[in-house]
Amino acid sequence: MATLLGSTMLVSSIAAGGLVGLAISFRNLPDVRVLRNYLPSETSYVYDINGTLLYSLHDEANREVVDLDEVSPHLKRAVLAIEDSYFYSHRGINPSSVGRALLANVQAGSTVEGGSTITMQLVKNLFLTPEQAISRKVAEAVLSMRLEQIFEKDQILEMYLNQVYWGHNTYGVETASQSYFNKAAKDLSLAEASMMAGLIQAPEGFSPFVDYPLAKQRQATVLGRMRQLGWITPDEEAAAKAQPLLVGEITSFRGSQAPYVTEAVVQELKEAFGDDAVLKGGMRIQTTVELGMQRMAEETVQRNHAALRARGVRADQMALVAIDPRTHFVKAMVGGVSYDDSQFNRAVQAQRQPGSSFKPFVYYAAFASGRYTPDTIIQDTPASYADGYEYYNPRNYDGSFMGNIPIRKALEVSRNVPAVKLGQSVGVDRVVEISRLLGIESPMEPVISLPLLAFDLIHLDMA
């Protein structure tokens, strides 16, 4: 009797200790109310001016979040059928579903229904580690019940469909639908929806990109379960099984249609908002570039580069920027002959001396002052200026001087000395100010030689 009493007390103590331990661990469980403000990481998209997709960028998760009413009813039923057919009747956990799933799987000879509810899968993905331990399963159950107390069923299903992994770095139903079938989730047919629902258990294993016949077999399992539940008719099941499906392509980490453009855009966005906002924030970025014009620009660079090389001209690279002067919109940008060969963007990264191409800024400043016109006479004669401790004596490229000439002529034949004299007359500070107003952002010093611009600017600034 003493031994029996001692054993009973020992078991009771162990059980009580276990309950105390669980109670303490439950106090440390995450607060599921944070999901009220939950924003999953989402893919950002870059478009041209007409809305043509140029590039999508993301971190680990390639995801586009959608509302539940933007998901095909076929897909909702297919997912519920294979993952949690009693979703709308349980309160987060469903003890009988484990036995029911085991029986269904034995009868089918394969896994046709999971034991975990959709709510349990959601909390596991969002809050818990994937370890197979009793304590984690208990925590999963507790969190699931808490979640069901706070959120409506449709809210939980919406979070699940946007959170679940569909394979090939694709998360969420919308991105998966676009990848597998080139269409929005709301437009999926029964055949397409049942194939997608079958992927959840083993996304890469059942992927039609990897093994289309196996994906069709898994689809048949999902359709059979839907028919068994009375959610589709035998005729609908047969028609969906027989329908051949045109699968799309893996959309994660695809290349850009205009890489020099999108890399420049992404760099600008990261500097303004940070890496996480760009890679996970679901941005929609419309550029001013027009893809058709961008294609023309790329072909122009390649054609002229080849022509120069054919003539024996040493031209390793080229860059081109096209800007609409009416709007200041960048319509095309090419940073090199081939992005595959060189990712260095010479349009926005390389600094070059613009030389005489800067002179029109000086003449513009002179005209804007109201004291000069194209017919004003200016002296193309020797001049000397003190620049700090040194003297600056501008010279024309041919070493000659033309005397008194109209400004129009000075600009036409690109004389250096008249440009320097005009710069001194209107003030080099004013030339810098005018240049800033016209869009030049590169560093500029208000020195005497500014009109000949012997320091470096980027190609985009000059355009």
C-alpha cells in the first residue's frame, strides 16, 4: 500500500510539475494580436511609363498580397478539401481530424488530408520553429485557439493563403498563380486550382515545373477529395482531370527587361527608403522610361559601337541617355554596350569631362542676364586671370584668336576664350546656379575655368 501510495504521489507530482511547466511556457508564447497589424514581406515591382513590367525584386519571399475575395472559389475549396475540410466548423484545433485524416490516408493509399488545421499551420509558419516536439505541438494548439478567438475564419484563411509557401521561392496564392499559370488567383479554373492546392504538402516535389505527371497525380488526389466531400460532381472531377494545363515559368529572381534602368532606380530607392522597404515593402514603382524607346536606345548603342570598331576606332564602351525636354522625363538609359558583359552603368556612375559641351550653359546664363544676345560682339583676344596663387591664360584649341566676333559665331565654332570671358562677366557663381536649375547635380566649383569644365560630371547630368 505504501509503495502504491508513493507511486501515485510520484506520478501526481510529475504531472503537476508538467502542468506548471506548460503554464509557465504558455505565458511566454507570442501575442497573436500582433497579426492585426501584420504586413508580410511583399515583392516590389518596377514598371515603364505605360505600365509594362520591367522588373520585380524581393528578398527570400516572392509574394503579392491579395484579399480573400480576389481568390478563385475553386482554389479556396481545393485548399480546404486537402488541408482542412472542417476548417469552418472547428475552433482552431480538431482532435478528431487526426484520426479522420489517418483513416482517409490509409484508404487512399497516400496522403490526402493533413492532421493539422489551417489555423495550426498558420501559427506554426508565423510564430514557431519546425521542430517535431510535443511542447511545440501543444503551443501550436494553444496559439491556434487564441487566434480563432480574435480573428474571423475568412481573415485566417486570407492570411494563410497569402503566407503559405508554394515552391520556387514563391509565397502567397497570387504570386504562385501568376508563376504556375500566368493568371491572377481569381481567374483559376478548377483544374488549375486543384493542382495548386496539391502543391502545399511538398511544393517542389509536386511542382509541374519539376514533374508534370506527378503534379497531375496529386491534382487527381485533390479532386477526389473534393468529390468525396460533395463539393464538386463526378463530371466536374473527370473534366478537370482530363484538362491539359499550360504551366508558366518560375518568376522568382527573373532578370530585368531594362537592367541598366532598373538597377539605377533600385539604387535610388534604397538610398531614399532603405533595403528592407524596397525588397520587402511591396512597392509599385512607375518610371518615366518607355520600353520601346529603351529598346531603340540599346540597339543604337550596339549598332554604333560595332560600326566604330569596324572602322578601327578604339571604343570599348558607350552610354546613352534620352530625355524629353518638355517634361524632363528620362525616356531611355543605356549604361553600356552589354549588361551581361558589364554591369557598370556609365550613364549614372562614370564621370567624364564634358569639355566644350558645357559652354551652352555659360551662354544661357549670359542670355538670361538680359545683357547679351546672339548678336552681341565679344572679344576673342588674349586674356589673363589670377586664380589663387596661379595665373590662368585661356587658349583656343588651335592657338589662334579671331578678334571681335558675335556670340553666335563664338558658340558655333566653340571658341574657348569668349566662353571664359562671358563666365567672368555674368559671374561663375551664376553659371553654377543656372546649371543646378537645369538639372546638374554633380559637384561643381565656381572657378575661372568653369566654362571649359575641366572637372567631371556624370552622363545623366549632361543629358
